[in-house]
Amino acid sequence: MVLFKATVAGILLLALGIVSVTVLNQYVTMDVQQIQRRDVEPHIVLLIGDIAEKSYMLPANVDVFGAVTVTQAPSNQSGDIRFIVMDNDNYPKWSSSGQADSLYSVNGQGQFNYTFTTKKSGVFHFVFDNRASLYKKYVALTVAFNEVLSRRVADTRLAPVGWILMVLGVLIMIYGLARKPPIPWSRND
């Protein structure tokens, strides 16, 4: 005679461990977020007389960043320029000399970095205003943003729990099969 309850408990734990390692791992998932850099404009060089504008389509709620390098056209020495970023609603106002809001604006010298956050998706205008200078300028521009990607993957934390349940189930099942139950009438007390 074997210990029936221990054997059944061991078999159940073993089965639960096997099910959690093989089947439940596919159904128990978790969200994993990954940040991926998206280069909108890896590198462009513009020759600017008075005003130059480049427009890019950008998604909503992302931090846009990049670098601007300004040099004077005849001498390749460091130069300055007014750099403005506007959305599609404000750019027509600015170009008709009206009052416009910008997402980013700076009078930059040489090489500088910029960062701004988009509120909504759409076309954004990167404007270089060189009207204050007598010299043309070469401007190198990079534009990128970090995109947060979310995907569902199997929760790998469940597999070790399944293996532990299988080992415990085998041990308890062996104990239940190998151990003989005590016979109550054979005790000498």
C-alpha cells in the first residue's frame, strides 16, 4: 500500500508544472516597451541666402532632437543663424510676417543641439533665417526622435515556477510511492 494522498498531490504538482512550462507560457504575456531612434533626416546640408525651410512629418507626443552646424559660405568659419521650428498652423502666420508661436527658436552660433516635444502629429517646419547677415551660410541639419514601441511577449518568469512545481511533484510522488503507510493496529505503545 502506498501513501495515496501524497502520490496524488505529487502527480497534480507534476502536471501543473508541465502545463505551466508548456501551455501557460503562451497565454501569460506582458507588455515590453522598447525605445527606438527614428532618423527623420540623418544629414542634410543647405546653402542659405535669406530664408530656407525644410518640412517633415512627425508623430504626436515625441521628443524631437538633432543638431545644427552653421558655417559661412565663403570662408567655412563658424557662423550664426536664427533657427525656428513651427507647426503647420503657425508657419503661414510667420511667413506672412504675422504673430506666430514656435516650438523651438534660437539664434545659434557654430554647432548647437535642439530638442522639442510635438503636441500633435503633422507637418513641422524647420526654418533658417539668415536675413541679419550679409554672408550666405552652409547649414548641416539632423532630425530624429525616439519612438516608444510596445509589444506583448511571453512572460518568461512563469517557466522557473513550472520547473520548481515539476521537481516538487516528482519528489512528493516518489515519497508517496516509496513510503508505506503506518498500520494503526501494529503499534506497540
